[in-house]
Amino acid sequence: MLGKIFRLSSGAVVAALVLLLSGCGASLSTMMPVGPVGETERNITIFTIGLMMFVLIPIVALTLGIAWRYRKSNTDSVYTPDWDHSWVAEIFIWGGPLVILVILGVMTWISTHDLDPYKAIDSEAKPVEIRAVATDWKWLFIYPNEDVASVNEFAFPKDVPLNIRLTSNSVMNAFMIQRMGTQIFAMSGMQTKLHLMSHETGNFDGGNYQYNGHGFAKNRFVAKAMTEAEYQQWLDKVRAQGKPMDMSKFKQFAKPSVVKDPIYFAPVSSGLFTDVIGQFHAPEGPAMKPAMKGELKETAAH
């Protein structure tokens, strides 16, 4: 009976592992970062896993060793029914986890500040300003200094910091490019900030990771890291192919839909990003305090 249960359990575990690993392609991309933020997050993950091994390996080894030493057929093992305490065991049981908790606490404190999404990335290159607007079920990327915008195609030059501000025209969305690191939320009436950079060229998967309706599965975009020359060519293409975009056209664009191919807009009305946020704020009136007048542009949410 026990043998049958063991075989059934083993089969279930193997089947579960096969299903798990079959979907790991996208998840494991976080372990192949292309930028400083993703690299730091990967290193923290590896360090944490390694630290956990100092507990896991001894526990597994001791479990197997005790089971083998005190197996029924081993008549040489010492029988000590009155044993109830060991300082060595106490130190191992309490000391090891305590040390690990202290190390993890210090590491968490340091890395939380180092990986603050609002913290700019040190670089001699001039940052690229990008405004990201989440809608149902597509992403609009506005380049205010270039007067262009793109849908579901997020282009930028490599080795250049990206200063991204995000908001949502609908429900809460979670922006993330796995190989570049950091997930951050975009919410209506607010803006969040994110700083990223890629050291490599290539196309990286990105999208919304917060469920937001039946179009959620297709709420994705491609992050295209390019050389500076390729980026300028991309901007020229957007200007040549783009259609004008203002607030009235944005409202039509933002209606729930799924976009398969990239869409380009040029020129884009100045202040469009602020206007999208302003939809969710009460009109400014005489009773508004002077200190509140700047909140529309600087409203932020972590």
C-alpha cells in the first residue's frame, strides 16, 4: 500500500514540475537582466537563495542522516530515551535563523534605498523623458521632448537613462519590463516615477502585470533598446507615419480595445499627459489653496 502511495505521489510531483518548468521561459528572463536595476535585483535574488541554502542543506542532510542512522535494521545506534536537550541543537535551531534574519534585514534596508524607483540612475548621458499612459488594454508612450508617441512599442537608446512617468486612464495597471527590472503601478489621477536603463540592444517583453479585465492577457508591449542612430531613425519613422494626437483624439483612442501592431502619433499636443491626469481631479476653484495648485503635475503614488 505504501509503495503504491509513493509511486502515485512521485508521479504527481514529476507532472507538477513539468508543468511548472514549461511556463518558466518568461519568468526566468528576470535572471538575465540587461540593465543596472535588473542586475541588482538578480544579485539580491541569488544572494538570498544562497543564504537560504545554509539552512536548507543542513536540515535535509540531518533529516536523511537521522533516518538512516536510526533505521530499524541498525541495531548499533544508541538508544537514549531520557535525552531532552542539546546546546548544539539549540544554537543551530535558533542561532542560524537569527543570523540569517539579521543579514536579510540589513540587505533589505540597503537594497530598498538603492532600488528606489524614484531614484535617478547615475550617467553622463542625458536622460530620455517618457510618459507612459495605461489604457484598456494598451500602452501609450509619449515622448514630450520629441513631440511624438507610440502605442505598444517602447523605443529608447541603450546606455541612456530613462526617466519614465506613469499614469492610468482606467483601473490600476502594473508596468514592468522583466529584463530591465522593477514593477511599478500606474493609477488614475496620479503619477508614479520609474528610472531604467539597458546596456544591451534588443527587443524585451513588457506589459501590465495587474489584472484589468478580459483584455489583460494581450495588454503587452515590446521594449526596443537601440543604438543612438537606430533610435533617431525610429523617431523619424514615427514623425513620418504618425497622426496628430490631442485630448479629444486620446479619448477615442482610450476606449477599450486590443492593439496588435504598433501605432504612431505625431505631433502630440503638449501637456497631454497632465491632461490625462487632470480628468480625475476636480476643477480648480477660488477655494483651492495655493499650495494645492501644483499637485496636479506632481501627484505621486508609490
